Amino acid sequence: MKQSGLLALLLFACLPLFAAGPSPDKPGVTFQFHPTDTSITLIDTEQRTETETMASKGKTETTVTVTLEKTKTQVTKTTKGYTITTITLSLRKAVNGVEEDPNGFDRAFMAVPVIVEVDKTGRPIAFKGFDELREKLLALTEDEDERAYYEQEMTKERMEMMARGEWVATNGILLGLTRQPGDTWQSKINWYLFSPSLTPVTTEYSFVRMYNVAGHPCAMLKNVIKPDLKTAGQDLEKLFKEMGLLPEGIKAKFSVLSYNEEYTQYLDPTTFLSWKETESSTKKYKVTIEGTDIVTTDTIESTTTTEVDEGHRDT
């Protein structure tokens, strides 16, 4: 499960609520964190299409954003566990067919690596690089309102919390579990719905089957997030307030009409390396301002593939 950028980054509140555990007559698959005996460098390529449709007073406006992003991740074994260093290599973005230059947020991640130190089981110990990332983000953001928002919200502590949240929600929930194809289970996690704040949700996992991806035996895992719509509406309102999206003195009502996020991950259970991920999400919400309804539908379709950087294999 992947979030775009850092936001796309809980506490360890990720314990299974229910699990159809391994049958006694069938062997289970245990998810273990052992990505390398020395070091390995991976290149992720994500192609992402985001479609936003806004409807109000009988008029509809649609914006389609297509992004192609390459990210490099280097995993190095240490005496304590592993060091994981990630940096964006390149990013191309087109809005309604017109290519745009990366904004300050994107360029900051292309300039500053983010480092996660984990123990031998894959649990995070420390996050590094956020001081430099914050400085670069503020320096590269030209819009004064955006810079003021980042200066207030994107503190070192906030970014570390967001990074830990994403790491735990996408990794910690599976580490050490033993499952077999056909199993389903639910877990409580903290997740990002609309605002850059964590919201408690229940997510459902399915271990579909084993699947070969480019020679790697992977567990095909599906994860569906459907939060309480009232809670999602409160988080949407929080986003509008934090970002100052409404003129001062204007009151609005917020309601989320539907919300569905679905992720499919192809994960090698013996190394905990993901070789392919897909995301399909739809969020539909209504904002009523002075009696006028604005209904927005956001959809995301994304595919990420991973390959080994041939120049940086284990030695």
C-alpha cells in the first residue's frame, strides 16, 4: 500500500481482530523481514492516474493527472538490523495532457533522501533526513500560502510521525504473521483519509494465492479500507480548515458519500520485498457552501513495479 510522497507516510495499533488461521492440515506462509544478507538496491516505477470530477449547479469539471515516478531504495544490513534509504530519481506529471514541472514538494524528495533504520524483525528504530527535507521543501516552495502551510504543518516531528504511520500500516501489520491462501482477517490501523492526520479505521486483508512475479514467489495480498463515513467527513472538514480552503467567515457542511481504497500487493514472504503493487480508490464527497452543493469524485488507479538495480546487487 503506497501513498504518494510523504503523505502518501500510527502507533503499533495494528493487531489482528479476526483471522481465518492456517488449517492444521495445510502449511502456512510466515511473513519474515530478511531483504538481504548484505545490501540490495531496488528501483520502483509507479504509473499513477488521478481523476477529479467536480459537479455543481448542473456543470461538471474534470481534471486528469498522470504521473510517472521512479524511486530508488537501498537496503543495507547492519549490526542492529537494516538501513533503508529512499530517494525520488525522476518524476513526470501531465495535467489534462499538458506536462508540468515538478513542484517544490516533489523536488524536495528528489533532492533529499529519507532514511529508515529498522531492527532485525523489520520494526522501525529511527527515521532520518526530515530536518534537511523540511529546509529544502520551504526553500523550493514559491507560493507564499503553500510555504506558510508547510512551515506550520510539515515539522520534523510531524513528518516522522507520518513516516512511522505509513511504515507500520503497510509493513508492521504483516510482520511475523502466518497465513495461507484463502485466509481473510481484519485489523485496526491508523490511516490517512483526507487530512495529514491519522484516523482509526478497520481494514480487511485477503491472502488470495501465491503468484510468481518476475521469478519471485509472492503472496498476492488484497487490502480494502472502508472507513466510517461520518468519521471520514470530519477528517475532510479538518483538511479544509487546516489548509485554509474556505474564505474567512464562510461556513460549510461536509459529508462523505462513499469511500473505498483497495490495494493489491505481491510480497515475497521470505524477504518481505514487494515486487508489484496496485491501488484502486474512489472517494466521493459533498461540500455545501451557502446552500450550494459541490460534489467531488476522486479516483486513483496506480501500478508500481520493482526491479533490482543490476549495478547494486548483493556482493
